[in-house]
Amino acid sequence: MWKDLGDREAGKLRPYSFSNRITSDRIASLQLSNYKEIVSPHRGAVNSLQVDLTEGRYLLSGASDASAAVYDIQRATEYEGGSLVAKHKSIFVVDKQHEHGHKYAISSAIWYPIDTGLFITGSYDHYINVWDTNTTQVVVNFKMPGKIYRTAMSSLATAHMLIAAGTEDVQVRLCDIASGAFAHTLSGHRDGVMTVEWSTSSEWVLVTGGCDGAIRFWDIRRAGCFLVLDQSQSQLGRRPPLLERSAANKAPMSKSLPASQSVNVRPRAPQKKFAYGNGSKQSATGRTSSQAKGLVRQRLHPGMLSSQDRATAHYGAVTGLKVTDDGMYLLSAGSDSRLRLWDIVSGCNTLVNFETVRLQASKAMQLAITNDSALVFVPCMTAVKAFDVWSGKTAMTFRGHYEYVNCCWLSLQDQELYTGGNDRQILVWSPSRLNFDEVDHGSRKEPIHAQDQDNWSD
């Protein structure tokens, strides 16, 4: 670490590269925290976790006992073990005893992206409640046609305040907080919608995964979905492999091409362009038929064509979705115990072979990904596994829960991982302090307290 600090001060290492390296090292040293503990008030399985996106300070959890709780993860409530273990108890809990509380399990609990003044809960009692954090009162609620599996709000949105809701109904509904009414109804799935996720590159694009095995992309400004992912369509022959592409992007274009290709380029013969042709002259009949096809393709969304509308991304329900921070790739998990990485630009399956995983199929799961899109954290039965996104290899395995793990959230501010499961516990996985409390002296490392000792005699 001290060498990296010296390189940054000397200008040998860019600040962005330095911060990424430190963040990656901290995430690579994650382990079950022995100095931080979340005291869970829930009496049922923890189904949803999220740290607020503005301050990175408050953790929101939702559980199967119809309760939701908020914790301050930066300021401990009390200390134990000689002030070595910081315990974080809930600031407040809303449960069945609350006059506007949910009656059945809370499946989704999310923060309002703009600030911590509001949070949203979705429940199996068919209601979505928008809560005022300060007064713990329901500001507005939405009655849905069935059980709510997942809710989501766009962190990029500046022109709308829409909550996307996936329910056991075949339609995806967008709830407008400002008006208190449904703004859109998206039809296309043939079974319940188990997971929803907003794009990280556009506030208008929504991704949904259904129990019919389909993953659909929607532009909420127009009718119909514009893309349906097909697991049989791969990237082979269309785009270079991921590992080679990352290396090729770093190299100059002139170096990546042979000299014969970069210098000697054979010019194409000029061709006359026609309105509906490919550069060659066509008959009136051929022109009319191609014109009709063009009009049909303009009228219909590619995702709504009969050949693509029935495409599936998994051989079972889609239980989890996560878009990378750059908005270029999508990770999906299914009840077929498969993880898949999708190229959003081409809509192709990248065929990354994630190592053997076992995923529960009974409920939606919550995935987490690092900000550099290097690792994805996936609940795998009673453990959480971290996979390398580009190679599919298992980087880390976190074991601590006694029952199935349902959700995980990676706090990018302090590089801590929070996991919740059927054992009613919320576990904290923190970077190892030993790796960052040491000072380098050549090849020998000594703890900081050893450096502070003096040589004075008594």
C-alpha cells in the first residue's frame, strides 16, 4: 500500500488507478467481520437488503415476517468485548403492529434514490407502500393484482419518479409516486414477473425477468419491448471475446492491426444506392416487396416479432438480474441453476461458463456486483459465491449462514458485503484489517503498533 502511495505521489500511478487498486484489494480480503455486527429484529427470512445511495450510511432490510428495519451502519449502538465488537441495532422497525404495515411477507425493500427521506416496500399482501422515513408513516400506496416479487427505481432518473413492480401477474406495472397512480402497464410476459432492474445507462430502459424464462428490455417511452434475449444466440463470430477485447482496447488501433491491413486498404468500387436496395439494381416487384418488409419492421418491435417473442434466456424462471455499472452487460440467474452474462448491445449470450452453482428456485434473489464489474456476488444455497465476471471462475466463497441466502448488497463506499438469509440473520463481511494496518519495509511487514514502540528504557 505504501509503495502505491509513493507511486501516486510521484505520478507513476494515476489517482483513478490507485483508488481502483485499493478497492480491489479490500474486496479481495473480505471475511466475516469480527468487529461489526448487525442485530436483526426480524423473526422471518431476510429477503431484501439495500444501503442508501446518497450517504452510504443507512441499511434497509425487509423480511418474511412483514417487517422492515433501518440501521445506521456507520455509528454503532453499543460495544461489546472491551469495545472490540460494534453492534448496530435497528433505528426503527415497521411491522404488522403498525397501522399501515404489511400483513404478509415483504419481498422487496428499496430506498428512494434521491435521498433517505423515503423508502419503498413491496409485499405478498399485494401492496406497495411508500414510507416517510422520519415519521414512519405511509405517504402513498399502490394496490397490485398479485403478490409482489420485486420493485426497483432508477438511480439515474431526473424526468420521472416511477417504481417498476414485478408481480405474479403477467404485466409489469410502473407506479408514479408523484401522482399516486399507475403510469404504464407493460405486457409481453406469459407468466409472473419475478425480477425487475433499471438500466444503469438510461433512465428510460427497464429490464424484466419472468417465470416464463424470458428477459425483456423495455423503453418506457414507447409501446412494446424492444429486445428479448435468446440463450441460443451467442457472441461467437459477432464480437471479439471479452478477455481479448479488454486488452485490445488498451492498445492503440495501429498496433492491434497488421501493417498490411492498417496501411494498404483496398478501396471499394463505387455503387449506386437505392432507397430499398443493397447497392444493386432491383426490379419493381422486388422493390415493392422489400418496401413492404421495411414497413412491417418499422411497425413492429424486434422483440414483438413472432420468431423472437417466444425466445427464452433460461430453462426456468429468471430469479435475478444485475446490470453492470457501465450499462454494457447484464448478469442473469435462473431457477435452472445457471448464471449468464449478456452483451446488451448485441443481445447475445457471451457463453461465459460460470462454475457449478446451485441456486434456489422458489423466490427472487438479489445479486451484487463491484463497481469495476470484475466480481459478481451470487447467493448459492447456504453460501454466497463471488465469480469473476469475465472468466466465470469462483474467486471467493462466503460461508456463515445456516440456511439459504436470499440477498446480498455490496457497499461501495466502505467495501463491505451484507447478506441476509432464511436464518433471519444479517451478516457483515468486512475487509481484513490486517492487510491494511501493516507497513511495508522491503519484504518484511510489521504491525503499526510495533512501529510506534520506542527504545526508551525504564
